[in-house]
Amino acid sequence: MFEQIERVPGDAILGLIEAFNKDTNPQKVDLGVGVYRDARGNTPIMRAVKEAEALLLKNETTKSYIGSHGDPRYGEVTLPLVLGADSPVLAEKRASATQSPGGTGALRLAADFIKSKLPGKDIWVSDPTWPNHLGIFPAAGLTLHKYPYVDSDNRLDFDGMLGALKQIPQGDVVLLHACCHNPTGFDLTREQWQQVLEVVRERGLLPLIDFAYQGFGDGLEEDAYGARLMAENLDEVLITSSYSKNFGIYRERTGCFIAIAKNTEQMENVRSQMAIVARENYSNPPAHGSAIVCEILTSAELAAVWRDELTEMRDRINGLRRDFVEALKPHGLDGTFAHVAEQRGMFSYTGLKPDQVDRLRDEYGIYMVRSGRANVAGLSSENLPYVTEAIAAVSK
């Protein structure tokens, strides 16, 4: 039977990793892989995480199952972080948290829930969006459509986005990036979020908010504005969150699916169904990552350390954005790439064309996705002059 199975191309980003590792250029720079990097190019384990793991090693007493919804403490610390400690949604007991294997696992839970419990509903995603969105939802059997997000001049096309949202069939699901839009880095302003809310409410759409980068944009509270706006003003909202980036625990697969319903009774109904969706998918989520998060967020001391570290990471990325534009000034390109300083999160839609990206890779050993998406965290004070000189050369 297997002789009928065809080979398919590998993941483009994973292919970049392999090509980068084989490159012998001593000045090579990796701007492709979507992980945070420090000034030395490493993806470090945060100090708060190391301390929490030491405590877990000392105090953990069991490796038993934690249940389909995960560790109850995990929901107790995640919901206030995402929705706000004083959220009326929490006070009204309208929110349910289901621990998942990473943000990707949360998205798959959302997809399976929509497919099985909301039949006939299609999903709409931004164009462009995180490439895995294009695989997850069709794999669950959902029909996927796109709405405009970036125009031909590599700028946020909010008018096009809003116009498209107004045409989405009533009751369909619309996926929105809470902050640090992947892959573009273009985020909505508070005023734009208000306009989106009005359209979503008018059309009776169900928002699914992908919240993978809380704290990487402008701050933990600031980055949650859109998600909280939707949660507090709509009867029904779905949110998927991830601790991979803001805790640096990528390999521990620690995410959460949050469902918000009109009232407590409906929330409990949805929650009962989510336990089945999770059970049929992977039974129980992994426990180590959630234990780290709980250990940190229930300790005032460790939580303070974590917040300080996250601030350092965010400030470094935003500083690199400004430094990148400044370094292009001698080449007369600071205006062309000014948007990079305005974007948020690790990723930037630079505006570089595929042939320019190819030249950067082949001639300079600088790796990024062919769409021009670059991981800003891969820059450093040491490689910035080399990168900007190469960009200037291929931009002529």
C-alpha cells in the first residue's frame, strides 16, 4: 500500500535551518527561524524558569495524569493574565480554560470544536497569516477563506480588511491576531480594534483570537487590549494562547484554549464538550510546562523576575527595530524600511522581494523566508552593519 504514497516538500522554514547549518560563511545570519535570540544568538532558558524547575524537581511528588482540561491551577493563572485580573468576564464566570500542547494544539482544539459543534461555519484568516493556520483548519475539515491584511506597498491594509469583514457570512469564524502579527508585524491600533469589534458584532461573527506573543509587543497588559475588548463586549469569543515565547519554553508545548460564553451555564456546556475534544485528540496535555508557569505566576518573587526578563526581551527587539532603520540611513533606505520600527513582535514583513531574499542567502549567507519575513530577534549589534550593507546592495 505504501508504494502509492508520494513524497512532499518539507517545511520551508525547517529547510532554512538545514541550509543555514550547512553554510560555511563565517558571517552568516539566521533571520528565519521563529524563536527569540539574545545578543549572542542563543535562545536562553529564562532565569525564572530555571528557578521554577529547580523547585519542581525538589517538590514534585507524582507523574500521574492531570486530566483533559489540564492542571486546574493553570487555568487559574492563565485566565487573569489573558483577560485581566479585574475582568468582568471572570467575575461573571463566563470563561473556561483548557490546557493544550502549545498554541498549535490550542488552535487544533478550536478547529475540532468548530467543526464538530458549529457545523457549517467557515473560518476566515488574514492574508498573509501564520502558514500553519492554512494547514490546521482544513485538516480539521473546515473551509478556509482569506481577508486582506497587507497591501501591494507592504503596509497594513486596514480598509481592505474591514471591507472584507463586512462581507463575511453571518455566523462564520474570523481569526484575529491579538498582537505581534505573524508574519507581518503589523498590529491594529486601539481605534482599529474598536472598528473591528463593531463589524464582528454587527455581522454576528465568532472571533477566534490567536494570542501567541503576549508581552512581546508593548507589554503584557497593552498586548491584551484587543482580546479583552472582544471578550468584554461579545457574548462568545474563542482565544488560543501560548507560553512558548513569553516563557521561552518552546519545547515544553504549553498553550491554552479559552472559550467565553454568554453565561455560566453555557460556559459549562462548552467546557464539557471541550473535555471530549481534548480527550479524543491527545487525552491529557503534558504537565511540565504548565507546572513551570504555575510555579512562577503563583510566586510574587518569581513572577517579578519573569516580568523583568520579558521586558528585557521586548525592549531588545523594539530597540533592534529602531537600530535597523537607523543603520539604513547612510544607504538612503531609512524611509523605505521605516515601517520596520513601527511593527511589533519578533517578525517583520520587510518588503524585500523573493529575488532579493535569494541574493541575501546566496551571496551573503543571510537567511529569511522568501516572503521577506525576517525574525528581528536574529539581529545583533555585531551583525547589523553586515546585514544592512547587504540589504542595501540587493536593493539597488
